[in-house]
Amino acid sequence: MEIFGGFMVMMSIIGLFLAVIWLIMPFVVFAIKGKQDRTLEVLEGIEKRLAALEAGLRCNTPHDADRETPSPASPVFVPESESHVDSVR
């Protein structure tokens, strides 16, 4: 009889635990679903704004592929005769 009593105590503890989980789980699922829906709305808004920015950049860029502009990182060569040191002497 003692084994049966211990088994019933274990089953009641497990049953209580499962009942609590069963009652709490819908609230957890719906909370996650609400956050996911809100994130999807924000992502769609970001995607629309990004598409508008890309369209604006396409309209503003010159279609001049032949024109080369020097990059700001490229060094500029200045001969010594034209340097400001010679003009000071």
C-alpha cells in the first residue's frame, strides 16, 4: 500500500504541474504571437521606407559612367617647385 500511496503523491504533483502549465501556456503563446505580429508590421514599414530610399537614389544618380571622380583617399602629388615651402624662401 505504501508504494501505491507514493505513486499517487507523485502523480498528483505531476498533475498539478501539468495543470499549471496547461493554464499558463495560452497566455504565453498569444503574447508571443502579438509581439511577432507587431514585429512584422514594423519590418514591412522599414521595407517600404528602404524601397523609397532606393528609388530616390536611382533618380538622383547620374548615368554618366564615363566620368571618373577621384576618391578622397587618393594622394595628390605636388611637385616641390610648386610647394608652399619654395614660395616662403
